Amino acid sequence: MGKVVLITGGSSGIGKSIGEFLHHKGFVVYGTSRNPERVLNSVFPLVALDVRDSNSIGLAVAKVIALSGKIDIVINNAGVGITGPLEEIPMEEIKNNFETNFFGPIAVMKAVLPQMRKQKSGLIINITSIAGYMGLPYRSVYSASKGALELITEALRMEVKALGIKITNVAPGDFATNIASGRFHAPVIQDSDYKLPYENTLRTMDEHVDSGSNPNEMAEAVYKIIQSSNPKIHYKVGVFMQKFSIVLKRVLPDIVYEKMLMNHYKL
């Protein structure tokens, strides 16, 4: 049997592209979906999993182990977008975003680590975001949830290294997927002080996604990481300027970088 891969959020977008690419490379791929019965065109099997439900996670991991006897690679890809002025985003939506983008991947890692420790091997790839490297206006919650996952991955990587388990982050930029349609948008309030700048920022974000890169670029990047004997801590995948923005944040004074972002979003 080839290497066994479990991909959360494998029914569409980046997760589907990664799964198809690895499937055609000979990997044994299992994707997940909250409602796998609704997905009719997957070339690899999908198991039911909701990253907000620890019982669901446990059942899905147990099923994959029962079917294949092992889990070699886990790709924490499931995630949701969220936009809005922080003041106007309902607290329940902020918590739901962290449940999906942060606590969910943690629960998945906690569920697969016992099997990987037993195997004395394993690779976990957390899909984060270039947005997690900076606080972006009207994407504050998304930036925070992805940034938190980056940091917890750094720490966990050191904890499990001696056990033969490797962990890395992959931060994509804008890709042409359906993430915008599934994103929670705080409504534009007509008499809000944030109305015009929020509308302008939404328009800019949607344009970036519509003209984003091909998700197959992420699939190829993930495949290269899997082939690496010593994966790096962080990877960034996207157009040059999106990756370069992280470098600029490191070298520019904070106030200069802030002004650059505000100019970009026309604030």
C-alpha cells in the first residue's frame, strides 16, 4: 500500500486539488466533508468529518485507520473565511471561525498523533494563509485564526520531532476557489461609519480571489513537501508580491507597513 493521506476539507477548492494530484501520484487519499453523500464527482473516497465536532473527528480518523492500517500524512486544509469590521462581526461568528480554522486543526492533530507516535513516523501539513502573517483590515478574525495556527504549529513541531513526526505550515495567497462564496460576510450597514471602506475592501478581496492562482500550484507545492526528507517550518505559495509582503513586514517600520496596507485597500 502507498502512503495514506487524510485531507480535511477535501471536497472542493484547494483540498480537492491536492487530493486529486496525490491520488494520481499513487497515494491512498481520503478526503473529508461534512456531507460526503452530496459530493458525486470525487476521484478519492470521502469520509464524514466536521472539524468543529471532536466526536466526528475521532470517528473519521478511526475509519481511515481501520481501512488502511495507518495514516502517513495529514493535511489540515478545512477552513472558512470571514470579513467585516471587528466591531460589527457577531461574537458567535468570531468563535465559529476559530472553531473551524484553529481549534479544529488542533483537534485533528490530537486525534492522529497517537497513531503517528505508534508508527514512529508521520507528516502533518497545516494549510494557513499569507493573511496570517499580518493584521489585514476587515479580515482581522481570519488573519488572527490563521496566524494562531502558524504559531501553534511552530511549537508542536518541536514537541514531536524526537518522535519521528514532522509538522509544517503552508501559507497560500489568493487562489481561484469558492472560498469567497462560503465566507461569512458581516452585512454592510448603510449608516455605519465603516460602510464605504468596508465595501471597497470587499470589492478588492473578491477581485483578488477571482483572479487568483490555479489551486494546482498548491497541490504541486504540497507534493514537493511530502517528498522532502526534512520539511521547512514555513512555506508560502502565491504570486510574488503576496509573498514579498511578508518580507516587507519584517524590514519596514510598522507605521510604514501600515500605510502601505492602507493605500492598497484604499483606506
